[in-house]
Amino acid sequence: MSDKLIDDQVTITISDNYGSKFYRTNRSVKKNLFYVVLGVFAIIAASLLSNVWQLKKQQALSERNDALETEIVEFDSANSSLSQTISAKNETIQRISNELVQIEKNSGVETADKALELEERIRLLAEYYSGKDAEFSEIGSRVQQIEGLIGLDEEEKDSGDLMARVELASLTASHEKILHDSIPNGYPIDSKVITSKFGDRIHPVTKLKSYHKGVDLRAKTPMPFYSTADGIVRAADYSKLSGNRIIVQHNFGFETRYSHLDSMDVEPGDIVHKGDALGKTGNTGLTDAPHLHYEIRYLGKSIDPDQFLKWEFGSHEIFTNVRGIKWPSLISLINKQITHQTLQLSQLEQTSSEK
């Protein structure tokens, strides 16, 4: 077979044993024929690609099916284990039910024992509260006494917080003893001369305006000073401003600080009681003369020591003159502690007498 180009035509010659035959066609026909053949090849290629994609999809489905079958096997195993657990729980519930039935049968004896125990407790409480009528009758007069100190008029008495007033009025000698042992009160040294008060002032050394967080008490020569309440020594150290100083932590959020000391007789961790000597006053730190700097802090905040210095046993003015302290709640806490201790002592004495 051969092709022959004449002008814009193409001659196709086909030869065999019987002779030759000639065919002529335009070049455009040849081009179209080429595109047809190309399209056929494209269709074949697309078909092959489609088959390959289908095979991969079938393979992925097969793998997913295998995974699902594995999950089903695991689920069956877990379900079997859960069934065994449920069966064991049912046996336990049945056993507990049987025990409850047995307890109900024996409850008659236990109930009698409980009744005797409750009767004994009621008897102890009755003994404790016997004779309290006289104390309760004094509450009214104690409330009136406190209200007189506070200066409430009749309208304020009717609208005020009765519970708060009762807590203040219910103070006994034992309660006030705990208050005075636990909360700073009185002067830490024998001298009662205040040379610098609490608040804004001109510092005697720097000559600058500053905030004085305590009071300065005159102490011309080294003299002993004392703890103003029970507590634990939190610090006994030295600073450039305060000199030798001692910090005592007390109950209910109170703290006292003693500065410019000559000597310190305690160390951190020591337990001190009201009136115990802590050391001697001096002139250390940033100061211009011997004295004792005395601070009282409540919940970390400095408060004016003036009312605490003047607080004497049996005096209640501090409850109204010192703001920022929830005195009724504090007194209520002390009341509960003493009542609980008294009840425990009563029970111990009763048990001892029975033995």
C-alpha cells in the first residue's frame, strides 16, 4: 500500500496479485480519520482507568468488610463479658436482699438498743441544760445593756439584727476570758504614753509624709514587753526599717508586730501566751529614739490599735467602735466551742461516775 499527494488530494493505492486499485481522498478526510482513531484510543484508555478505579474501590470495600467483621467479633466478646458481669451483679443484689430480710427480722433487738442509747443521750442533755433557765432569763437584760452601750433607739431595736445582739449579750465570764486570751488587747509594755499615733504622719527620720501602720509607745530604756494574746511566733528577724522585730500570729485572723527591739527572747515556732515576755525594747532600725512600735493586723490589713489598747475585761465598746470585724459571728463561734466542750466534759463526768 502507498500514498500519493496531488495538490490538496491524497491518492491511496492498494495492490494485490490481481492488480492495483487507486483511491483518492482529500487531506481533511485523513485528518478526520486521525481524530476518530485518537478518540477510539481515548475511550479505551478511559475504560481501562475506570476498571482500575473499580478494582481499587472493591479492594477498599473488602478491607472495610474485614474490619467490620473483626469489630463484630470483638463486640460479641464484650457482650458476653458484660452478660457475665450483669449475672454476677444480680447474684449480689439477691444476696443483699436476703441479708436485708434477715436484718428486718432482727431489728426488734437493735431498735431496743438504739432506744436505750437515745434515752441516755436525752438524759445527759437534760442534765446539762437544767439550771440554764436563770442564764436564759439574763439574756434580755444583757441585750438591753449592750444596746445601751451602743445607743440604739427603740426603732433601731425593733429593726436591728436580733441574733447579732443576742450573740453579744450572751457573753459570759468564760467567753470573755477566751476573747481576751485569743484577741490582742491591753498594752504590750508598762508605759501607756503614745508618742506617734496610727495613720498619716511625718516620719521623724526621713521627714517625709508616710502612713504609720501602728503606734509608738515610749520606752526610754530597754524594758520588757509582752505578748498581748495567745499565739505562735511567726517571725523573729531584722529589717532595715523595723530593726529587730517579732511577729506573733493569733487566733481568728489577728496578728501583732513588735519593732525596734533591743533583744528577742523567742524564735519562730514558739507558743506564747498572753502576758509572756517576748524581749526588750530598743532603738534598732529606722528610728530616732528608743520606743516600741506596736502593730495589730486583721486578715493581713493594719488596723488602729487604739481601741485594743483600751479594751478591758467586761468592756464591750470595741464591738461597735472597731469596724471591719464581724464580732457577732466571732462570738457565736466561741459560744459554740465552749458549749461543745462543756457538753463533752459533762458526758465524761457522767461516764466516770457510772464506772
